[in-house]
Amino acid sequence: MRIAVDAMGGDNAPRSTVLGALAAIKENPAITVVLVGDEQAIRNHLPQDLPANIEIVPTTEVILPDDEPVRAVRRKKNSSLVVAVEMAREKIVDAAISAGNTGALMTAGLLYAGRMEGIERPALAAFIPNVLGRVTLTLDVGANMDAKPHHLLQYAVMGSLYAEKVLGFENPKVGLLNVGTEEGKGNELTKAVFPLLSQADLNFVGNVEARDVMQGACDVLVCDGFVGNVLLKAVEGAASTIFSLLKQEFTSSLINKVGAAILKPGLVRFKNKMDYAEYGGAPLLGLKSPVIKAHGSSDERAMKNAIASAARFVRQDVNEVIAQALQKNIEGESE
């Protein structure tokens, strides 16, 4: 299995991407990682004897976080992000990963990989941890700021299949993010989506309020990209604030430091459950080629897990499963 990684994408690139690739091939030697980007910058973080399953594809351009996505993708065709996606389209690699500009990755996916038949708008999925020790697959979390009812139906079908095939959830529960649990609640979009989800071949459990997401109310949470992105960043911000406050409290006195030492194993487990790095990359579902978006702040561990997520995606042939389901569930809905 060959996976292309945009080595220049992300806040900590190329160090995090290169070290993450090395960790990934050590954990799974069957994977070959193709690092795409500035060759010298990449080699600065590699051993002199290049491992057999690490390859480098040199590029001369980088898409920056503040670049306008469409313009950047069209003008910087030799950028690491664009070349990685092109390699996935050409079947030179099985999947592409980037921690770079989300909008640019989405644009490159649409322009170069292309949409699956029956999908109008691919969705960016993310993992929100819950008290059940699992995650809630949430989509869309930012690929499309606006959506129509049938788009959310497509998100639900794709998310349900991903949760089953990659995450291993049997008959995953699908929920619709809303301001109340009663049918008929919400705005025009959610009111129109509810009957579509009820009639689809899904394990639809109804509306889910934001406060219940981390309680494990559903396995797959569906929403438009604007609301999903707000939810995701609110959860990330709350988790970061909790960790900061706990650290301040546990280091404020000698007694607290002793207590922290006793509680450390449990605190570490709690932190890991809330840490995005544990869950790898977020798939862009609905593209013809597997494209994974890693968190912009990804460190070595996050990149290693993103590569592992991409490998599971490919191994389970998720795109083919989604394509088959689309024919049965939502053919004609986009007309």
C-alpha cells in the first residue's frame, strides 16, 4: 500500500510529517509513504540511509494557510498538496494526506480527484470522543458552509458506511444535529432533512442536541459545514481549556502536586481520549480517490495515526462500498 503525504502542510511541517511517516512504517512495514514537498527540507529530518518504504517526490511550491483556496490550487500546480492529490487520482498512490489548507485540499480533491457519481458535495468528517469510549463521526465539519437537504442525506449514507467499515461500528446510529430532539424542531434545513433520513435505509435515531453528542447519543452526526465546524472548534476549545485549568490547579501547591502524581495514569488516559491526535485524519468522503485531512496542528503521533486511518480506508475499500450504497439509497435524490 502506497500513501502520499503532503510533507509541507501543517503548522509543524515538515518535521511532524516526516517523523510521523517514519513512525507509521515502523508500526506497519507493509505501508510505503511517499513524502511530497521540498526535498532538502524533507531529508533534513530523515536518516542518511533512507528506509526502503519511504520515497520522496520533490515539488517547488507550497500552499500557505492564508492562501485563497481556488486561486492557490489553480496557480500552484507544483505544490506539495496538489501533487499528492494528483498522485491519488492517477493511482500512483492509494491515498493522499495533508495537514495543510483545508479549503485548498477540498478544492484539489474536487478538481483533480473528482466527485463520486451521485455526490454533489463531498463532506469533511471528524471524530468527537464520547463517554462510551468511542467516537462520534461528525460530518460535514467545514467542507461546505451551506447545504441542501439531499446533501445531508448523502453525508449520512457515507458517514454510516465509514463508521461501519473503518471504525467497526455495527449498525451505526445516525443523528441529526439540532436545537431540540422533537421532530419539527430547527431551521428550514433540518426540518426538510428529518423525513429524508427517516425514510432512508439508515439506523436513524432522530434529532440530537449538541450537549448530548459527547454522551454518545449517536455514532454518526449529520449537519451542514458551518454548524459542524463551530461544534468541532467549540469541543476542541473546551478540551484545551479544561486541560490548562487542570494543569494550573495540580501545580498550584505541594499537596496538589502529590495528588496529581497519584492521579497521573487516569489523567493521561483522559487526555488521550480527548486528543485529536489519537484519531488520525478526517476523511473527505465523496471523492473518487481517498483523501485524508490531518489536523493543522498535527504532531508526529497525529500524522502516524492519520496514515493508519488512510490505510484502513483503503484496506476496507470504503469508496467502493459507498458507491454501491449510493446507487441503492440516494439515486435520483440530487435531481
